[in-house]
Amino acid sequence: QVQLQESGPGLVRSSQTLSLTCTVSGGSITTMSYYWSWFRQAPGKGLEWMGAIAWSGATYYIPSLKSRTSIFRDTSKNQFTLQLSSVTPEDTAVYYCARVVSSSGSYAEVSIPTNYDYWGQGTQVTVSS
């Protein structure tokens, strides 16, 4: 059984960098065709895909956040990390990590939440002004 667990600070000040780590158990993040993503859901809004890191280490980001987002991994710990820089109160949201199996890694496959089979429980991040 694959399990994902998000960890990181629940409160971040504006202009700082948010850093969240997803620890994966029950499966390797380097297994072929697995893509590991970060999503977020702001109050009153839908689930937003932020970006992904592939089993190969390749990264993908939503264009609107690309300049502020970095996703990297530590294969020795079976973890992947999201960093979001220059945060503002608009970045306040519940952040989730999740896994999708994709043969192509296309945007259409990795950006759609319903394609994902495993999710973390989510972690609330509040950005103070």
C-alpha cells in the first residue's frame, strides 16, 4: 500500500519561501511511469495542480507558477519537495502531494486530479501578511 505524507511549516510569512516535503512509503519514487505532483486548494477554490517530478527526475510546472516553483527529490529518503518562493497571502491553501501513473507524462494526464490514485492527507499552509 502506497502512502504519502506531507510535512512542513503551517505558517509562512509573506515574501518568504514555502518548503513542503512529501515522504512516500510502500513504493519507490523512481519506479518507471510514476509522476509525483503537488496540488493545492485555496479557500473557496478548486484543486490546482502546481507541478510534478517524474520517476526519471524530470520536472514539470504550471506556467503561472513556474517562476516561483521548484520541485526536487531525495531518492535516498524516497521524498520529494516543493519550494514556492515569494509567497503572498494568496498562496494560503491546503497543499497535497499525489501520485499518478502515466505512460506519456503529458500535461493532460498529470494535471488532472481524477487521474491520481494515491494522495497525502494534505497540510494547511497559511501565509501571513
